[in-house]
Amino acid sequence: MSDDRGTRQATFGTDGSVETDTPPEATGTNDFGEEKAPNETDGGYSRYAVSSLLQKAVRRSDEEIAAWAAWELARSGYAWNLWDRLNLYVVEDLKAGEQIALTIERYEELATDRWEPDSWRGRLCAIHAALAAARAPSTREAANADAFFGAVAEERAKAHKDGSEPTIDFPVGDLKPEERYDVIFDGHTGEGSKRDRGTRFFKRHGARVGPEGESELSARWQRLNMILSDIDYTEAEIEHAVSAVEPDDRWTEPAFDDGDKGNSDVNIGG
């Protein structure tokens, strides 16, 4: 994909006005036959206003407004701005895990590599991408998480400097062995190696999934792998290894009779 977006970043003059190099494809006259001003679209709008409108339309799932804003940017010579923003919206305004990222990437590839961005085909790609984005589930979860985690980091740093306890902490707390997230300290970590937590610990605790659990076929493979292993796993260990984690308590693990303390009061024969 062609990408010269890095050369088109806007700056601001001393009087607060926007200063940016207008690409050749964005120059010329507007719909009224007037010479376009810098950052003006063919319809006589500010590209910054149209770009912001596009994002809010995607966020609010307004398909018609999103489609128009994308069309306006594409036909006006600001396709580079359009595709840059649509790719941002994928991570800022849409639900994680959706296939929309690949969809928008494909439309951008078609519009910029196969066809001209402001051509009829290029404009159709722009509209398709905007509609796909507007139809995808909207959420600010990533942006909200980033802001929240950053605020907590600042609070922890301030409390550390003052020698006090933070009013709020990261969801993982201190992240120490034999506490809530004890299962992470397997042989892949320094703390796990110190505790001689090798393959047995990983199979028993670290490889569990959920809360949906393994498919029937995957669980069968895991059972057979453990049965055929050089390690003499008990039936209790095997059944626990293939069991799904509890949806309301995903990190609690039982103790086993061989000295594996787990992080709960439940004990399973080992």
C-alpha cells in the first residue's frame, strides 16, 4: 500500500491557524467553481470537520453520515486522511476481535494500489469501508482502558513517592507467587524455576483454558498426551488439566497431595 501519510502531518501557526502541505490531488476548484483553500473539501467543508464527523458517525453507528464523510474526503483528494483515520477507528472506537480491521485494510489496498483513491472505484471502497466500520459494534474500551491504566500508574507512583498506599491499584496487585495469580509462575518464569515448577505444574495448572473449556477433541488429545507422558499423572490431575476454569473465579487453583499448594483451600489427590 502506498503510504506517504507521515509527510502530511498538520502543524499550527503562531496565530493558531492550521498549516499543512496540501497534496496536489486536493487542490483545484470546489463544487462552486471557486479555488479551494488549504484543507477545504470539494463541498466547501473543512477536511478536519469532515474527518471528525466520520469518526463520530462510526462511533454512533450512523451509516449514512459515515458513508457521506468517507465519500467527501475521498473525492476531494484527502483519501490518505480517510484511510489513516479509518484504521485508527478500528482500535479506538470498535470492539476488539471483530474482522473489521482486515476488511478496511483490504478496501484500502484496493482503493490505493489497484485503483485511484478518488476514482469511482476508489470512492466505492471508501464508502464500503465506512459502512463496515459504522456497522461494527462500537466501544471505547481500549481508549478507556488506556486512560484508566495510565491514571492508576500515576496514582501508584505518587503513593510510592509519599510512602503511602495508593487509593487504587492495578487489577493484578503486587503479582506475587502463592497469591491470586500464582498459576503464572511456572517454569517459564524465574520464580517458577526457583520452585521447580516444570512440565507437571504447567500441564496441571498453566495450560487450562476457559471458561468454555477445550473442545471434545482437544480434551481427548490432552488426556492422551498426559497418559503417554513420562510423567505419571493421576486421573485427578488429568481431569483437572482438561477442566474449564470457573467463569466467576478464573484464577483459583487447588492444592495437590504432592506438595503443590495451589492458591486455595481445596485439595485434590495427586
